Amino acid sequence: MAVDQFLHGVETIDIDTGARPISTVRASIVGIVGTAPSADATAFPLNKPTLIAGSRREAAKLDTLGTGEGTLPSAVDSIMDQAGAVIVVVRVEEGATDQETLANVLGGVDALTGQYEGVHAFKAAESILGFAPRILLAPGFTHTRVEGGVITLTGVEGSGYTDGTYTLTESGGTGGTGAIATATIVGGKVTKRTIVNSGSGYTVAPTFSLPAEAGAGTGATFVATIGMAGNAVVAELIGIAEALRAVIIADGPNTNDADAIAYAGDFGSKRVYLVDPQVLKTDDAGALVTEWASPCVAGLIAKSDAERGWWWSPSNQNINGIQGTARPIDFKLGDFNARANLLNEKNVATIIRQDGYRLWGNRTLSFDQKWAFLCVVRTADIIADSLTAAHLWAVDRGITKNYVTDVVEGVNAYLRYLTNIGAILGGECWADPDLNTPDQIAQGKIFFDFDFTPVYPAEHITFRSHLVNDYIKNIFA
């Protein structure tokens, strides 16, 4: 805009100011990791996020032989039974042993190519596909708790080693197998010890040592302790879910109530929603089989989001395509001692038979009651991501009074919209002058605060009964 230059004529100038509309990000993209040995390797390459856009035809390529091998074919079918969801699939190689398969699911980063592998491939989904998964699951790999597993690994850092990350040599131990750990060396010293796999069945802890390729250093020690360990895949997924603002649908152990409740105590994260037991379905051969419930729940959330809104709880909604549960879950509305209520009390969601089979349970495994409800966690995530995605335009603009007004007005318009559609009860954005001091503005930093009140689910409804004689007079009225 050359207002200080001479012009004998007329010009038109675009004024690029004003509040911007804000769109809500996609809320119900499902991310699933698992095995499918007979998959079309071109359509579903290993460790690469691949999109199924609600199409059973595309999903059929996970099982080209029609044998149902692996965990993915049946799980994707259970998701599709609920809704034609958008699914990000990460296929991993099925190992020669369960431990090898688990290691492939846990994944990491390929040291040579830098490619994400296993559950970590979810982090690459938006870059590759343009979609970031928000509902994560790994059916068949999230249900186990480990007895006699390695739960801590401590020791002395030593010195003189070659920098890098090394898989430790495991030896000794009694009764157990499968423990895998790594050590990271920086500046010649062991700076980090990571338990990759807790193993199981140990009665005496194994010993660990650095391999020869770690160099000729001295003094590093590794002391393991054993005990009951939580699920390794869920533990790995929590960090990924936090980065993606996603939730994890985890399967319980499918044994008994006590085991399911004990599992719930392994995690205190608002990102984990636990469901138990398994469900009964009819397979392609007409046989009644058990399947993991997490794909059904993920599909149900996607369906609920599409039909009612992402701010609704998925609890008390019918699950399609199932014929029962692997063990009976007794339920009576209002019964404090019903099995379903006892599980819910300990933050375990379950499935009840009440006018069909319904998901029953609102709560995550969060230790903080502020984030107890799954729908509250998802509401906060979706608002935060929607605001972030909508403000690329605001980065690197000059910080002026008009700029601040434009951002605040845009956010307030979005919060009013969410209030009008019933997604929140209200909210407001403002620029706090106590935070936006001259020294912060001079560094290019500006702060915008916003608040909101989510819609809470009516989990506990109480009718108070009063027996009175007041209406006897109506007999003679």
C-alpha cells in the first residue's frame, strides 16, 4: 500500500483485517495398529499410516485370502459395524513369537531411515495422509498385565563408553522370559535406561549389561526389580496420545472383575478409556467367537460424533454387530451392587444388555477428577486443536490493537457458536494485560486466555420420593 506515493487516479486496496471464522477439526478419526499377514502389501505397507475412508472394499485388502489372519481384519470389521468411520491403519509385521510381534507393535524410529514404526507411526499420519487420529487402539495387544515383569531398572552411570542407544544383554533370572531394555549413552555415561518389554514370569530378576559395541567403558551397572507391570502398549501410547490430543481405547484382561479393576489402577491418565470384557460375534464361518471390545467402542464413538456431536458421551448407546459379552455383566438400573456399577465405580467401562447391548461407562482412568469424563477430555482437546489450526494466519503478523481485537473476536465468535449448538455451556476469550507486558510484546510473544464450561453427562440421576397426605382432600373435592 503506497499511500505516500503520487497517483493521479483511482486505486483499490485490500484491507486484510478482521476476525477469521474458525472451523472445528475432525473429531473422530480412528487410529488402529495391528497385524494382517495376508494383507495386500501395496495397499497396506508395513509401518506406514494408510487411510480407509469408510470403505469396506478398501478394508477387504487387509485379508486377501479371506482367512481372517491377524488382529486387523476383524477389528476393522467391528469398527465398520458401527459407522463408516475414517480409519488410519498401521500394519506391523507378525513376528515368529508373541514377544517379537509385541516389539513390532511398540515400534519406535528406524535408526537408518528415520521412519516411525509401530504405534509411533500415528505421529506421521497427518503429514502423510492429512488426517491425525484421535481415537487410538491396538486390539489384541492392550489387555495384558504382566506378573513377574521387570518394573524398574536403575544403576550407576559409569564412564568412557561410546555414545548411542544400545539393547542391553539380558541374562540370568529365574522362571521368566522376554525382558528387553536399552541404555542411552551421552558423553560416555549412561544417561537413560528404558524398559522396552517387561517380560513375564520372573521369580528372580534378570541381570543386564552393555553389549560389546558400547565400547570399553567401565563402571556402569544395571539393577532390575520385578513385580506386576502395566500393559506396555498402553504405556507407549499415552505419550503419543498426549502429543496428538487423542484418547486410547484399551481392552481389559477379559478374565474377571478383580483383574479388570486391578488393570485400571495401572494408569492414571485422562487419555485412557478402559473397556471389559470381550464381545461375542459370528465369524465368516458362522461360528460364535470372542472379539475385543475396543474396535466396537471406537466405531461407536465415531458414530455418536457424527449423529449427535463430539461433546456427547458414548455411554448408553447401542453397539451394533455383537451378540453378547464373553462373561455375563449383570445390571439393574439403580442397583449400587450390580456388576456393571461396580466396574464403572472403578473407572472400567463395560457392556450391558438393556434393550440391546449398550456401552456403559463415562470415565477415563484419570487420577484428576477434573478430567474424569471422556467427553470432557475430548471437548477440551477438540477446542484446543480447532483454535490452534485456525490461527496460522495470525503467526508473524504485527501485534497491534486491531490484531488483538481480531483474534479475540474470532475466538469469541467460535465459542458462541459452540454454545449455540450445545457443545459447551459458554466460554470467553480475552487478552490479559498482566501477561502481555511491553517486554513480552517486544520479544514477539502474545498471550490469549479463554475459558469454557463443557457439557457434563447425567451419570447419576436421583428422584426424591415424598409420601404425603396432602392429596386426600381431593377425594371430596
